[in-house]
Amino acid sequence: MNWCFALINNKLSELFFERHDDEEIEFLGHCDVQEEEYTTKKEKQWIEKDTKHNQFTYRKGKYTRINIP
């Protein structure tokens, strides 16, 4: 199981997923978190880097990536 930070429905979340051999990603779930929970410099860098590239909407049990210009 892998995880990353992401913006899901415009909220900071931890996104859990499995990466299969054919490069297909299976989303397992997510949980909303508060940025204040992460205090180290490294965690703050992860949040900034991951949320820049990982933005999704979650509706009716499906994750949809938002196109980032």
C-alpha cells in the first residue's frame, strides 16, 4: 500500500492506493487531515510537493483527477 498527500474536494487528505504491474492505480481510500498535524520541515515539503500534482474530486465512490494547467 502506498500513500501521498492530495487535495480531495479542496481539502488536504492522505490518499491511499495500490500500484499494479500494468501501471494502473487502484484507490483504496482517503482521510482528511489538518496541516497543523504535520510539524516537521520534511512533512511540510511533502505536503507542498504532493498537493501541487495530486488534486482529485471524490463523488459516488470514484476519484477523478483535476486537470492542472
